[in-house]
Amino acid sequence: MLLLALLLAAPAVTRSDNLTYATAGGERLALDFVAPAGPGPFPLVVTLHGGAWKVGSRHDLSRPALW
């Protein structure tokens, strides 16, 4: 029961969505940034959406990983 509660507990994070990091060809390029709450330093994980600029969205990857 305790393990289930730990897996379902929402981690304390700071989330910023749709941050513009560049503009290319008149298109705004945006990212979503999630960081653990509290003092760091923390490791960085970069997740790239592999949709060949044709299908899908970075929002498809917005579920938190449980690992």
C-alpha cells in the first residue's frame, strides 16, 4: 500500500509550458520545462519529439515518467 501511495504521489516540481526559445522562419519555437522544487543542482533530461516535423507534438510526451 505504501509503495502504491509513493508511485501515485505527485512530485514537487516547478513547471513552465510554452516557453519561447527561438523564432525560425517566422515560427515561434517553444518548449516545456519541468524542474524539481528545491535547491539543486539536478541532472538534466532532454526529451526530443521525433515526429519528423510532420506528426505528433511535444505535448504527446507530457505525461510524467514513473522511473
